[in-house]
Amino acid sequence: MDLDGLTAEVDEILADVEEPPTTPHLRLAERRPVHSWYVVAGDFHADHVRDVGREAEGLILEHAEEFLDCLGGDDALMAKVLEKLAAEPVEDLRLDFTPWTGDRVVDRAAVSWTSASASGDLPDHAGIRIPALGRETRARAVRTLGRFLEGVGEVPPGFVVTVRTVTGVAQVEALVHLAERVEKELTGNLRFEVQLESPRAVISPEGVLEIARMLDEGRDRIAAVQLVPDGFGSDRLLEHALTQVQVAAHGRDLRLVDGATVRIARGDTVVDVWTRHLAQVRRALERGLLQGRDAHPAALPSRYAATYAFSDSSA
């Protein structure tokens, strides 16, 4: 057998085939946040982060025995959570502009942001959430982002814009264009977190891995991908979508975020919230979702307790 000749023939067949880029699995030295804290933009003020920490700490002290029971009697873990809440209650902040807001709210939020930043009360990771780029909310999304950043005067370091209901490559292309235009007017680097809220945002009707195409289009503009469970209809479908997103994200410099957060129903006690949320966070961590979304002070003790316990067990 003429192996050299056969090799030449295969080379000829594959001459015009592009080699996929080889990207090493990234293990960055940067500390990644374990959650994003959402606050309605109109409720944000300069002392918000400190107030949230104090409220969460107060819940533990008020229900210390019950919280310790939730932790299986682990006094050291409880002390670690209290220390965290006193030092850094929020690791990643999102001012949420998806409820309708006018220009006054945007301007006031920008002033509060600037004040919190000047006093050192913003976490290292922070940003805003804007409405979807669908036809009905597109203008408000662009206006909110532009007006807020003009009010702040720059794209702050570590700033990330979460975008609701991203559906495909065309919207990511629009986000890249938006970032490039903003950066011509203001200093800083603008990055996005895309929220996936339907199976078609992960896999197109034609069977194409749509999220991989989005990430290719967005490149280093996409800082995170968040799956919003409510849009997937079933846990089984959500699990399948998560697997596809993890494959697409492998080797890329981005975070995968769990869109779920503890839901508080009428009549729930703080212990009910802690019990459910501890289990929820543990489950997310086991699935490889190292960051979640919180919006109530009661969720912070259980978020940090579950994360510390998981880290210790994985060490």
C-alpha cells in the first residue's frame, strides 16, 4: 500500500477545510462571583449593599438556632457565613431596569451608582439588566443603557449588562455593534450577560447549536450565559439545554449562571426559605452552575452556606 500517496490524496480532499481553533480549558486566576444580586433599579441607593448585608445578618441572629439546624449544627460554617455578610454581602450586583422605568429613574440610579462607587460600596462585579431586544422593548433597552452610562460617565471596570430573552445570533451581532458605538463615546470595555429563556435559543429548529454561534459572534463581549428555567417547560428539557450550553462554553472565558432563585410564597418562614434554597444551590453547584441569582436578603445566608460547604467537600 502506498501510504505516502494515500496521505497526499487525503490532504487534497481536506485542503480547503478550516481547522477548528484549539482553545485550552481556561482556569482563570480571577475570583468568580457565586451569585448576582438583583435589585429593582428604582429601589437602589448608595448604601443598598450594606443595608442588604445587615438585613441578612439580622435574620441569622434572630433565627440563630434554626439556621444552625439547617446547617447540621456546623458552628464553624455559620460563623463563616456571618463573617462573609459583614465583609462582602454582595459579590455581583445588577440594577434591574426590566420593569418599566422612565428617564428620571435611570438618572437617579446613575447618581446612586456613582456615589456608591466613590465610597467603595460597590462590589468588584456589577452592572445592570436591560429589557429584551425584541421589537416592543428594543428602544427602551438601548435608551436605558446609553442614558445610564452617560450618567455614570464611563463604562465602569467589571461592568456587565444582562440582556433579557436573547434569541439568536442577530441579537448578539446587535449587542457587539452597540458596545462598539458606546466605546467610541465613553472609556471602558462593555460586556454582556445573555439570558436564554427558550429551547430555541440553545438549539435552533434546524438542529444547529445556536448558543455556540452566539458565543462565536460575541467573542470576548459575552461575559456570562444565564439559563432561565421558567422558559424551558420541564426539568428534563432544562437539563438537556444546560448540557448543550456547557459544551458550547467549554474553553471560553465566560461564566454559566443559574437563573433560578428561591421563591418566597405567602406564609413561608425564613427557615422554609433557607431549607429550599440550600437544596437548590447544592443542586446547581453539582450541575456545574457555580453562580446563581438572588433577590431577597433571606437567600444570602443559604447561598453562602451551601457554596462554602460544597467547596469544602470538593477540596
